[in-house]
Amino acid sequence: MRAPVIYLVRSWPRLSQTFIVNEVLALERRGVDISLFSMVRSGEELVQPQVDDVRARVHYLDDPRSPVRALIDHLSVLRSSPLGYLLAVAYAVRHPELSTGYANCSTLACFGSAVRLAAAIGRLRSAGHGPAHLHAHFAHDPALVALIVRRLTGVPYSVTAHARDLVQIPAASLAARSAGATTLVTCCQANADYIAATLSGTPADHQPAHQPDTQPDHQPDHQPGHQAGGRRTAPVQVIHHGVDLDHFRPPTSDDIGEPGGTSGTATVVTVGRLVEKKGFGDLLQSLAKLKADGHAFGCELYGDGPLRDDLVATRDALGLTDEVRFRGEQDREQIIAALRAAEVFVLTPVVTDDGDRDGIPNVLVEAMACGLPVVTTSSGGIPELVEDGTNGYLTAPADIAAVTDRLGRLLQDAGLRRDMGAAARRTVESDYDVNAAARRLEVIFRTGRPAEREEVP
């Protein structure tokens, strides 16, 4: 593609959003020219090493600028499209509700970011590099900015919706973002079903936390857009977040070092932000039962977050100080090393009372790519990835006894671990390759509609 694609994110770079970095890199390998815009800086000190491989220049919309510079941007956009600017101002003023629910910015603040991005687009156009498409990652603030940019510049946009950004914004806000988009992309069929139900007016806020353990044999590549309440909605396409299969791979004899857990014991690894929806409290309860049942293990917990102190206290109260080690946030290479040294990966997500949930956690895909059997729950879109008893084990969310039982089975049976781990790798190779995901996204950016399989080169 000759004309650049603008990627808009909330913050850059984020350690927990490695999938965006991998996606950008895969698109760049395909020759897609990307301009990367971030609403704010992440402020994180630990950065994934592959961020340095991104060729796209990063533009921050929160760059400190004088009132004169801000005025120049507004005047520039006003001069290029007076009616569009005035209509966009009126739209932002009339619709403060579009930033309710899960949001970091008001609608007017999103308008300000949109003007800065629109001014940048104007400069690209003046230099002969006008963008062909704008893609917003996350359905909350970035999608709202993209919607307003479309009104200011006419540049078409698509959105990738993930988890909290999708289920914790009002239905009317999702409908407005959808009405202006060419395509809504999401990482799992469970999210696509949620979008379809929400935009059709079917109550979708109270879906059961326990999803069925099996999925239909075939899911359509995308769901067509339609009219909902007199308003157009964009077609929805499921594109799984892919992993780099050359990096996330089963260990060879040269890869395996000393396990991170207690010497002479099996190592269980888990990775995730220390927040409620990840269910780490349930996991600690399961590990305590596992110890009481006589299993010897070490558990390496990678990640950080607001619940760290509470979880450390729970670990100590359960008598797991020698078994469970909190390793904090680590970069990709350290996580890969941990996965290759482990016997089992476990993650026990739940749906919180306010509806927050995972789609398909990327760490599960990464662990399976490394040939690890997984024990997890049927929260969100996980049953689309994990087939119970084949490439891992599924339990109902918060079923502590079931998690304990499945972990015990795997720790006791090396052959079962080997067979499930091999099946896990095959699953990821089939449906979760980052390069395949990039090919389908490129079709959306080039054509403005979802990619049929036969269209993907």
C-alpha cells in the first residue's frame, strides 16, 4: 500500500499490549506504511525489546505545546474544512454522553485530540502522503477520536475492540462508533456476538459468566453490518491476535535452563495484570489445595497491578510463601524463557460484577505456542482457543476444586503434558499466526470491508 495507514492507540508503548506492537511489525513486513499516533505516553519504564524494531514514527497527541501552536492546529483544520470543523464542534458539544462509561477523556477532550490528528493529516496531505485509512485500537477513547477525525477529514476508519473498552461503554456509544466505521474488528467470536446483540438492541450486558465448553464447528469470518434503530452499523470481523511463531515456540534442549520454581519440582507459570478479572485469588486458593493434596510444585507469577499487595498477603496466609513467587513485570524474552522452563501454564479469569472480562488472553496463546498445556476457565472467548481435554483443560470460572484437579492431573502425567502441549502448538499454528492476522487487516485497510478468506494473499 502506497498511502500510509494511521494507527491510533490510547498510549504507547504498553507492556500489556504487546499484541499491537506485533501487529504493527507484521504489517510493516508486508510493506504497509504506518504512521503511529498515541493519545498519551504510557509512562512505563519497562519496554518490550521489539518496540525498537518498529519503523513507524510515533507521534504523541499530548505533546506539550503553546496555546499559539494549539490555535494554529485548530485554524488549520478550520481553514481546510470550515463546515466539517463547525459540525464536529457541534457534534462534540451535543454528545457528552459518548465518553461515559469506561473512558479517560471527555468528548470535548477527544475532539481536541482529533483536531491535533486532523492537523497532522493535513500536513501529510500537503506533503503528498495523505493517509488511506485510520485504524483505532480500542473502542473507548481512540474510537471516539477516530469518529471525530472522520468528520473533520473524511479519512475512513476501522476499530479493533478488545475487552473492557467494549463491554463497559454504553450501547449508544458503541453504536455511534460503529455507524462511522468501515469495519469493527475483535479478537474472538464471543466479542462479536456481544457486539451483534448490543447493536441489535438485544440485552447483552448480562451474559452468563460461564460460557459453554464447546463452540460451534464453524463460525463465519464476519458478520455483516445492518441498520439498527435507523442507524447503520459496521460489519464485524473476528481476527485473532496472533503471536510470532518463530519466537514463541517449544523449547529445544539448548533452550531449557534451570526452572524458576523450587529445585526438583514441577514449575507452573502464570502471567497477567494483577487485577480482579484475572482471578489470581482463585488460583492461589487452588494452589493451596494442590499443596494440601501432596503435590510438589513451584509457581512463577509474572505481572504487576493494583492487587499485588493483597495477593501477596493471601499467598502468605495460605502458606504458599515457598511455592509462589511474584516476579513482577518482565519483557517478552524473560516470559519466553519462563514458558520454556515450565511444565504447565495456568490462568483463571472471571467476569467481574461490573462486566469486565477478557476476550482471549494473549498469554494463553503465547503459552500454547511454546507447547505448554494450559489450565484455564471458560470466561470470555477462551473456549474458542482451548478445547477441553485436547490442548488444555477448561473449568468454570471460580471453580477452585476443578482447577486443582486439572493441575494435579497434569503435574502427575508427563505423557499427558506432552500430548496436550503438542496439540496446543498445532492450534496456535492453525489460527493464531500474527502474519495471517496482518494479511486480513491489510485487506480491511485497502478495501474498507472485511476480508473474505479467498481475498487474503
